[in-house]
Amino acid sequence: MRLDDPHLSEIVALRRTLHSDPEVSNNEVRTARALAEYLGQCEPDELLTGLGGNGVAATFRGGSEGPTVLLRSELDALPIQEIGDRSHRSRRDGVGHLCGHDGHSAILALFARRLAERRPERGRVILLFQPAEETGEGAARVIEDPRFSAIRPDFAFSLHNLPGLPLGEVALRDGPVNCASRGLRIVLTGRTAHASMPWDGVSPRTALTHLLEVLPELSRGRELDDAFRLVTVTHARLGEAAFGIAPGHAEIWATLRTLRDGGMSDLCGEAEALAKRAPAGHGLSIDISYHDVFRHCENHPDAVRILRAALDAQGVPHSPGQPMYPSEDFGRFGDHARSAMFFLGAGVDHPRLHNPDYDFPDELIPIGTGVFERVVRDLLG
């Protein structure tokens, strides 16, 4: 795994620089610029910027025709305040790299150095630094960019670090690996009134209270199988923060989650039916919208076989693991390539993803890079 790689210290420094200057989805301008500048030092055959928004893609060509292999990381951070006293802690109030995208990008940056030293014998390697993964928009926008057709891959691979799994161990399986999910926003509109005369208005309080109770009841099971569904209320608001106004507006946000895309349409239909019944007889209007739409992520068996061989060759312990409750937009690349994602353990007791004290373990950088390099050398020489 080349723990003595001469570029490892500079990559760790780059990772910590990215960590200290995080940017949320669709705003990853400085992050993309820093990575593009670093990749430029590696002299790729082509460097695309502004791909699907703020995406960056570096192409390294072999000496003859062959498959195109895409490796993907993410650029965006989260709108969460980081806590802790580490020297590279976020300098941006309310924003933090608390999912490890800085580390994933560092892994690809180190591999860019190795590709600069030795191009593949054939085909092409595409290192893609994707924007807006956290909102589910980024992969779709990259694929919709007209320039994507020129780098369309035959194989696509990605990784995500996973706290709770022993450090450096891998979970890898065929089939679905990340759930489908989407955000449901329900807005109820009535009419405000003076708080001393609430009968002069139309309050959404009763309808909101009802939805807070019945939406989570659509959940079913904890085991990630085709019957699984989960509805999590994430936000609710009634009226204004004032004592003199009887409310005329309410909204409730909920995340809907199923193992596969096929189950999502049924869950959406049932949630919408509940939402539309809630204001009946109360004189309210209703608006329903969806946000942060993620399709489920499915690993192709051919891509999994290639990853397993690479893990064995690198001596990285691995097991099938279980599908993940969280969602990922990497699955969209499966429409265009044989794709697979693996999960790289960040430590059993490591702070969990999206926790305010999370930080990516730098020890994972050479491991992830080594696995990706073995995949590429096995496919392209």
C-alpha cells in the first residue's frame, strides 16, 4: 500500500487544507480550484473544470486503445458546525467536512501523482471530483453536461469511508448498497388572525399535528430488504415566532427511504394521500414538493469481482457487509458503466458521519489509493 509514498505528506497537507476551508453543495468553487491546481502539477492529458457545476475531471491516457475507467470522489461539505480543537478545523462558521469528502478527494489526488509517474498501458483513467453529492444533484448534473459524453466510462468505481467498521477493513457486496431516498415538503396555508381572536383565521395546527403522527407510521421494518421503508420527520414549523398572531402557515419536512427505487413510488403515493387528506374540512390549501432525490445505488457484479481481486492483491480484509441506510448519488453512473462502490472502515469507535466532531482518518489515504491503483493496473496495465 506504499505507506512510504514520497507524496503522502503533501497529500495529507492538501486534505487538511480542504478540510479547513469547506464549501456546501453547489458552492465548491475554492475546493475545485485547489484540486484543479494540484492536478495540473500532475500533467493530465486533459483537465476539465466546471463539469456539471463545479466538477473537475482529469484524464490520463494509455498508449493504446482500451476501456475507460472512472474513479469518483466528492467535493462538497455539510452545513454543520464542526467542534473540536484540531489544527485544521473548519474556518467557516456552520460548514464542515464531516462526511470525509476531503479524504476521498485526497485519495484520488495521490493516485494522480502515481499516474503522472506511470500512465496506464492502454485505455483511459478519469479522476472525477464531483460536486453536490450531499443534495443528490451532482452526479446527474455531471452526466447531463455535454462534455461528459467524451469521458463516458466503461467502468466506474468509488469508495466511502465508514465509521463503525474496523479501520482499514472493507465492506463490499453485489446488488443494492445504498437506499433510495427523497425529501418530502408539505406546506399548509390557511389565514392568519389576531391571537385574541383565532376564530377569525384558518389555522393549520390540527392538520400539522395529525401529519406529525401519521407520516412516521408509514415506516416498515428495520431490515434492509424490499419491504423496508422509513419515514423520518426532519423539520416542522407552525406560524410565526410572535405572540400576537394566530398561525396561518405550517410546513412539515420528511425524508422517505426505501431499499430500491421501485418501492419509492408506492411510498410517495401513500405519503401524498395522507398529506392531501389532512387539510380536508379545515379550509386549507396544500402544496407538496420533493427535494434531494437520490436513486438507490446498485453494485454491478463484474465491477465487484474486479474490486475483490484488487482487495485480495492488496491484502485488505473485506466482507460483504450490509446495504447502507444512507443514500448516495453515485448509483447514477451505473446507467452508463459497470459500477461499484466499496466502504472503507474508519474505525469501530470513530465519530460517525455527519457528527460535529468527525474527521477523516488520514491512515485511509494510502489504503484507498492502493486499491484504486490495483483496479486500474488490473484493467489497463
